[in-house]
Amino acid sequence: MTLFKQTLDAKRERALAVYERLSALYPEATCSLTHRSPLQLLVATILAAQCTDARVNIVTITLFKRFKTPKDYVDAPRAELEEAIRTCGFYHQKAKFIANASQRIIDVYGGQVPNTMEDLVTLEGVGRKTANCVLGQCFGVPSVIVDTHCIRLGNRIGFTKSMDPVVIERDLMKIWPRDVWTPFSHCMVFHGRAVCHARLPRCCECAIRDLCPYGSRRAER
């Protein structure tokens, strides 16, 4: 039986082995976006779309000093907010998302970022990835965070055969131990950045190559 043709129980066993190795390799793995509150992480995650976390972290140093509450984002002239986030790209749209999401947080949730998936995805500019990031990092809710690294690694390791983030999230939830959904997601990001690159993955250096169908095939060539 190949790694691609495993029972669900066998996949779960392999997933646990993958997590044990990656968590040992990246003990510091956590959210890369600098934040001190759910609101800050929500805003930073919106800014991170089509932008690097490193760039967002530079921008938010100044942004979070000026904008501390949802009301600050709502009351600020839109041009001022846009200028503050300009270097993150798509700043017109992102400023709109942040301002509108902040308005709803004030109107519906009493000025506090909600702590459920159902409520978070009602905020403009917030999808399941952003919601899961906030839930897992700020509220301690086990969450599978499906970003580009998770999509790539999930397919290569054989945890999923889909490119649809929602389907991938469901696939991983069935395989990964629930209590490590959030840290496992961060480990996938760290491993994707360090080793399992999109174009030239360093399979020969990979700590989980023997547990990965993609890496095993490359080793046989």
C-alpha cells in the first residue's frame, strides 16, 4: 500500500509522525504577523493578502500606533488609512475592508472582534483563512489555517488532493489531531518557507521525506 492509498487511520498515524518531526524542527513556529490583540491580527491578516508578512510587519509598526480601536479605522479619512497601508498593495480595497469590518465590529459586536467562525466571516474582507488565524491565535480555538504553503504541502505530503482551500481544510481536519490544528498549520508554513519551496523544493534535505509521497518519488529519480 503506497502513501497515496492509505486508510484514514493510516493517514492519521502518518500525520502525527509528520507533526512530531516538524514541531521538533520548528519549535518557534507560530503566526508570523506581529500583533497584540485580535483586532491587530485581523487587520494584519487582511493586509497580508498578496503581500509578505515581513512587509506587513513593517507597515503595522506605525499603523498600530495611530489606529488602536475599530472607531479609529472608521473615523479616519479614508485617504489617510490608504496612505498608511499603501506599500502592502491593493490599498484602496484593503482600506475599504478594514473600515467596513471595523464598522460592523462596532455596530454588531460592541466594538470587540467576535470569536466564532460564523461571526468573523460576516466581516468584510474576512474569509475562513483569516478567521481561522484569529480564532487559533487569539482565542485558542483549534483551527486549520489554509494558506499557500498549506495548500502546496498538503498536496505533496498526500493529506489532500484538492486545491480548494475549503476542501483542504475539511480534509486536514479529518487527518490531523484536533489539539494541534493551529500549531500544525504554522509548522506547514515554516517548512514551506525553509525547505518545501514551490519551484525548487529541497527534498534531499527534508526531515519528512520518507513520510511524503512527493519527496519519496523525487528521491527515486
